[in-house]
Amino acid sequence: MALNTLERATTYVENTGLSTQYKILRSLLAIGRPVTSAEIADHMGIDRFKAGRRLPDLAKKKLVRRTRARKCRVTGRKAITWTAY
């Protein structure tokens, strides 16, 4: 049985991580202040490494940017923060 266009598009978005990137960007906009990847992941309920892998991709697209390092509220360690443009 062939996949219809919507199913193919959904599969593509999920397999490429675009869905996660979109959710991360929405979370950054909702939070409204610079946050670490662990804080984003905590806000979204996902693994911090999943968030951390997507942030550089969003930065290359000029949708987010790195900001100052500070103590992470989740891990307690110093970490780079990210914010949406």
C-alpha cells in the first residue's frame, strides 16, 4: 500500500528532526529568555541531548543564537544559553 502525500511528509519531518526543531523554536519563543539545552529539554519533556543536537542546526538557519554561559537550573553546571532571534 502506497503512502499518501501527508504520510510521506509526516515521515520526512519526523525522520529529519524538523519536527523537534520546530518544537524547540516554539519553546524558546514561549520561554522568552536565554535558556540552556537542558532547560529547553526539561520544558519540553524530552532528553537534553535531543535538544542539544538540534540547536546548532537552528543556529545555522539563523533562527536561534548562542548567548552567554551561566549555571544551568537543571544540571547545576555552567552551560551555554540559547535564545530565539
